Amino acid sequence: MKFTVQKSAFLNKLAPAMGTVSNKNTITSIEGVLVETIDNSTIRITTYDMNKGVRSYIEAVSVEREGRFIINAQRLYQTIRVLPEDDITVEVNDKLNCTISCGKASFSMFAMKGEDFPNLPELTSEKGFLISSEKIRMMIGKVSHSIAELDNRPMLCGAFFKIKEGNIEVVSCDSYTLSRCSMKCDINSINSSSVDFSFIIPGHALGELSKNLAEGDEEDVTFYISRKHAIVEKGSTLFFTRTIDSEYIDYERIIPKENDIFVTVDRERMLDGLERANIVAEEKIKGSGRSYVKLSLEDQFMGITSSSINGKVFDELDCVHEGNDIEIGFNCRYLINSIKVAEGENIKITLKSPNQAITIEPYEKDDEFSYFYMILPVRMNDQK
């Protein structure tokens, strides 16, 4: 195999694929990238860690000899990064010696036969829909902080997508926080059937999917939904991942319906106060766990307090408060994560008691876009 390709074109396709390369597996082939010549003008690269993968097509300057080989992904990526900004020639001989050259610089490494690469899932499906790349990327960012990393309920380790004609909803829950984001937008079926899909994409795959969806890019992407996989096609790149085969939790049932304390507060001002409190709350002190942050609501003021053996922080901000006075404790990081990805100048917080979950919503309702966050409190030391 021998071909020449522009460095920038190769690097632009290889960089986002690196997140789907395995580095903790006994199968050597999936630590590499499968490089193939498709015709006299196209190179195809594929990475796959047995759960998620990327397949991209690159226009070649020239193809002198066709072939299909596996090259160690990390070494290939590091090599291409440091080469001059010029055309790169990749050559693999019959003895599986790979030479990558650019100008007078060249690197040598070993390759593997392409036949050793694992079989990929079927990367097409008759079921699917088209949606804006930017909207999907934005919604993933709104809920990814509430995806569980480890849980004996597999569905909580992913984000639940609910797609209906003209509306998309994405939900995540890690047992302590719940995030929901909804948006009205154009969603077109890839065939004549109506749009009605629901699926769960694992959290580890969502971050890699976002890397393939550039910020501000309104180009439509195509989602193909098969029995076990979701495939996202954007231009000449395919991202694919296993879905979580499980029913999602009945999140509507656990959302508080009777909260009777209402608070409207400046989002940025509250976030600043929580960031200051978190300096103390996240101090690791030998023999004790991390501290919590206490919110105190009295009259038209919100107090934010956090203390540890080494110090204490207090901040107070104006708010619009309706209902009883209350003191309630939280893991500070959970509050910060939710408020940071919320939008709008002001947010609306509802509460019931020191032992029941609070909710965070936009103060000004939007018919096109909405978000909702629920956070469970912690038991404070002085709470009976």
C-alpha cells in the first residue's frame, strides 16, 4: 500500500477518531487504526474499541498501490502531528514495515494485516432521522453531567433520547441529580415513516460524539438506529456506538410536583457564590469526607455557607423568595454543574423541605427550548 495525502486532511479526520481507540485491551488490533485505499482517490480510516468507533473518508493526492493495513493509532497520530505542513506519503511493504515520510523527514513503524481488524457492526439502517448537528451537540452538553459512571442499573450510565416529530428530549440521571432538556426543531425521517424513536447512548460515547459535532455547525446529521447501535453520519465521517438495551427509568414519576417554596435568583451571581463556597467544600481533610454547601433562604436573601476544619466561607445575595424560610444542604459540585449549563439571566428554584429534592428551571419560559434540573439534598451535621 502506498498513497499520498495532505497532512491537514489526514489529521482533521484522525484526531476525532482517537477517542474510539482502545488502550486497555488484549486485542492488539483495536489499538490501531485501519487504513484502506478505496479507489484511486480515496483513503478510509476506521477506529473501533468494540463499543464505539469512527469511520472517515479522506481525499488522497494520489494512490500508487492499494492495500489494507492496521497502524498503531497513537504512533500514527503523534507522527503526523510533528511532520511539516505538506503532503505525507504512507507506504507499507510486504514485510509489514510502514514508512511515513514528508519532505526529508521519515518515520518507520510496524503495521498489521487489515484482516486482523475486528468485524464492524452494520453501519446502515432503514430507521433514522435528520437533525441539526449543533442542536444535538448543545443538548448533550446540557445533560452529560448527570450521567452515572458506575451503577448497577445500566440505563443510568447513558443519556435517554426521545425523538418525536418536531421535538427532541434528552434525559440523564445518576441517582443524585436529574437533567432534562427539550427542544422543538425540524426532524426529518430518512424514509416515509413518522419520526418516533427512543434510545440510550452510553455516557462514554457521548463525549466522543460531541467531538465530531463542531460548535456552531448547523449542518444536518443523519442518525441511523439499529437494534443494538446508533450510527451518526456527518459529511464523510460516521460515528457509531452500541446503545444500552434497557428501558429507561420513569423519570416523570420522581419529579417533585408539590414544591411550595419559590426562589428567583441571578444565575451568574449564584454561580459565583457557589464557586467560592466550593473552595472550602471540596477540601480533602484526613479522616473526614468532603463538606457540603448550605443554602439559607430568609426574607429576600440567599445565604451560601460552607465550612471545614480549615476554614469557612459565607456569601449572601439578593433573590425573590416566596414561601417559608429554609436551610438545606447540597453537594456543591452538583449545584455548580447544573447551574453552569443552565441558560438565561435568572433561574427559578423550587423547594419543599430540607430532605426533598429541589428543581432548577429557566425563569422565563421559552416555547422552543427548555431545561430542567433536579438535585437531591444531603443531610447536614446539625440537622435532626
